[in-house]
Amino acid sequence: MRKPNLLPGLTRKTSLRNAGWRGLFLGALALGACSSPQAETAEEITPGLPVSQFEGPAAASAARAEAQPELVLSGEIAADADHTARVFPRVGGEVLRVGVDLGDEVRAGQVLAVLKSSEIAEFQNQHTAATADLAVATKNLAVAEELHQAGLSAAQDVYKARKEMQRAAGTATKSRRLLGTYGVAPGATYRLTAPLAGYIMEKKLSPGMRFNAADLQAAFTVANLDQVWVLANVFESDMGRVHEGQAVEITTLSYPDAPVRGRIDRVYHVLDHESKTMTVRCVLANPGHLLKPGMHAQVRVLPEAVANADASPAAIL
């Protein structure tokens, strides 16, 4: 026979308290079961660090390259300085005739201008005198040899005549070479000729002009345009992003739909004092001479991935 519960209120409170403690204990066990090694590892990573720090230097470099904006340089087409010649008059005088104009195409050896000079007249007089002296010395030697064979002169006379003839021949040869160096033509004139085939880039002479050779700079500048240079400016903030051998794509205003591929072949490690820029150079073949010195050029530096995917340069225009 069950005994009646004499304290029903107290028993009910005790049961509720026990049930509460059991609930807390079961909740703690559930949290422990849900924890995993991955979660613990994730908690050990310091929050706020970039993902690239855990992916190695290569991944970090790739991430920085993707984050950098495209590098586009401003430049211009220039004549190849290694195939450009400046023509100087060797003596002063007067310009009789000019056979070319600015921008004309010339061949090697073509006459650019004809000049008249008193100095050239003096050289011609010296050459005439030297030629006459050689003729006299040659005749004297012949006479001395004939007299010696006839027994009418000594061998010493023949020796002296031969030495005089050799001296006169040397003087005549020197004057002839001097006239050849100046390009002397008959009438106290001399000619300026093109040293190479190309185009007239600069012209400082005009018919009737009088000049002093010491005061005149280059009378003509001739440039061969079979290949040209592209000179681009790099700001200080971008200097670390360019280097020799880097692939570039060059576009001109004249041919915007015909970009040209090339490579940076030289970096001039000198800053311009006014613009604070560094110059880089690309050398391009120029079939048809379509690229002209002075043209504006836009130089886009290609990412390494693009350059490796298309290693062969595109056809020029």
C-alpha cells in the first residue's frame, strides 16, 4: 500500500531542479560533439591576414599582377640613330645649288648641294702646281738618265733627279686625294653628297647663302628608315614594372587598326630633369617606310601571360 505524499510541493520543486541540471549537461555534451578538428584549426588562423600569405610567393605575385592596372606608355616614332648621318661642309663659301628638299628620298652618293669656296680654289691651284712639278721632275729624270747612258753625267745626277721626281709625285698624290675628300668639281666648286640611302630629315642650306664652316651645324641630316625606334616615357611610379625583353604592343594614330608587336630592347637609366620620366626603346622593322619619325605612339606593356601565349611578333602593319 503506497504511502501518501505528505510534502507534495517540496517533491515537485526537487524534480524540476533535477530536470534543469540534466538539460544543461546534455546541452554541453551536444556542443562538444559538434566541435571538429577543422573548426579548431580555423580558430587558430589569425583573422585579417590575406589569403595569398598562405598560398606562397607565386600566388602572391599573381595576385599583385592582377591587381595592378594595365601599363600604357606614351611615346613617339624616331629615326634609328645608328643609321642616321649628318653632312657637314668642310670649308666655308657660297651655295650655288641645292638638289634636294626636306623629306626627299635620296640614294647613297647622290649630290645634295654644290658649293663655291675660295679655299677650294686654293686647293685646286696647289694641285695644278703639284701636277706641273711632277711633269718637270719626270722630264728631268729622263734627261739625266740619257746623259748618264751617253757618259755625259754622273750617276749622282740621276739619283738626285729620281728623288726629285718621287717627291713631286708624292705632293701631286696628296693634293689629288685632298680634292677627292672635298668632292671638288671643276671651277672652284665642291659637292656635298649623301653618305647613305634614306630621307632628308634636316636641311640648313639654300641657294645664294654664304656661310662659315665653323658656324654652320649639319647642312643636311639623312636617315635610313628601313627600321625605326619607338621611344616611350615611363613615370617614376612605373619604373619597377618595365624591363628589357618585355613584350609590348604599339599603336599609332595613323594606323589605329594595325597594332605592332615588339619588345623593349633598351632601358635608358636616366631621368629627364623636367618631365621626371625614364625612356625605354623598341626597335621595329619598317617595310614600306609607313612609320615616320615624329609620329605619336601608344605603347601597351603586355602581361607575361599574354606575351608567352603569343611569342611571335605580329606583322608590321
